[in-house]
Amino acid sequence: MCSLLQIAAWTLCAGVAWPQGPVGIQQPSSTPEDLAAGEHFYRTECAYCHGPHGEGGRGATLARPRLPHAPDDATLSAVIENGIPETEMPGHWFAPHEIRQLVAYVRTLGRVEPQKIDGDPERGERLFAGKGGCSRCHTVTGRGGALGPDLTDIGARRSVPYLKESLLDPEAAVPEGFLQVQLVTRDGQRITGVRLNEDTFSIQIRDLSDNFQSYFRSELAEVIKQFGKSPMPSYKEAFTPTELNDLIAYLDALRGIQ
């Protein structure tokens, strides 16, 4: 599970607006000692999701000159300090001076040269909707299927290497909240899909045809939770290397509704 700062930084890049920090907040420290301390916090708490140099991975890419929804240090400090309502991110456990050191180090990541992508986003968009059939399962700006994650801002949340790995080996990192299950009814029917909700008495899924289905526990002989499995196929053989680069370029260009 990603840490507090990891989720905070992902949210900043994903397009969620948060309260401004308190008036007169002290500016982040930037002495060599402070930056070294901030780097230590980053590497122990954030690098797993965001990459050792902020290049991204499971979390958003931080190696960019400006985080779109953290235009100033006070905003970034406030997100780290207060947490994010209605998410898994709680309030911080850092002392005020540690937050300043962490903010200062995160800002230095924007000086890293951005990764260049050898692909054509326009051709990639056509592959997404056509040959790849991606829009049957994924939504972009309100259009598409709902079986897989919404990709409207995927380029702000995931790095290029992560996107490539997801296309070639979807089960390498199944998105959180998309658990595949197989339901076995009492008459022997098997239904596979993504779990939407589950409680003591019932379970709701979206099946592989993107249809909503709901069952009472009394109707089922077995509920098989297929951890690490994904309904998404590998595109290793479906695309040429050029087509794969085009599709990745398109996904990387998806930055959310501006």
C-alpha cells in the first residue's frame, strides 16, 4: 500500500483540488542538510510508488517542473499535513520541519529531464478505440466501458515504463480495487468478473461482458477470489512495437479534464 505522501502526490497530479495551507506558512528549507533529510523521507516513504527519481511507477510522475494542482509549497504542505478526505490517506505523522524538508526535496525532482516517448498519440488513440478494443473496458472523459479503471488522467498517474508493463503483462500489477472473482451458483454456473461490492449477505460484480450482476450468498455455492488475476489480455502479440509505442504515447498524453 502506498504511503501518505505517495497518495498525496498522486492526487495532486490527478486533478483534485485541496485547501490552501495556512497563511504565513514557513517556506520549505533548502540547505544541503534539509534536502538530504527530505531525500531520506522520500526514499523510505515515496520511492516505491513514484520511482527513486520521481519518474513514476504505481504512483504519479513527480519529475516535472510544475505539479498542476500544487502550484505553491503551501498547498503541497497542506495536503501532506491534512490528508485527503474520503480516501485512504490519513493526516501526516511528520513534524512541521520534516514536511518543509520533504516539500523542498519533492520540488527538486522537477529538474529531472522528462522521459521522451517515441510514438504518435493520434495513431495511439485510433488503436485504443479500434484494434486494441480498449474502450470496451476503459473510460476516457466519460466515454467507454466500466470493467477496467478510468484512464482519463492515466498519464498524470502512471509512468511510461508502468504503462508498457501493464500492456505487456497486465497481471504484473493489478490496480487496487479491481479484484477478479469467480462465482459458482448452486446449479453449477460459473460467472467471472470484477468485484464491485461485497457484504455478509450478497456480492455485486461487473462480469466480463461489462454487465452488472448481483447475487445473494444463499444463491452461491462458492466465491473464488482470484488475487493477482486480471481480465485484461496481454497485448504482446496484438501490437507491433511501433503500434505499442503509439498507444503508450496516447495514454501518456491523457492528463485529465483541464
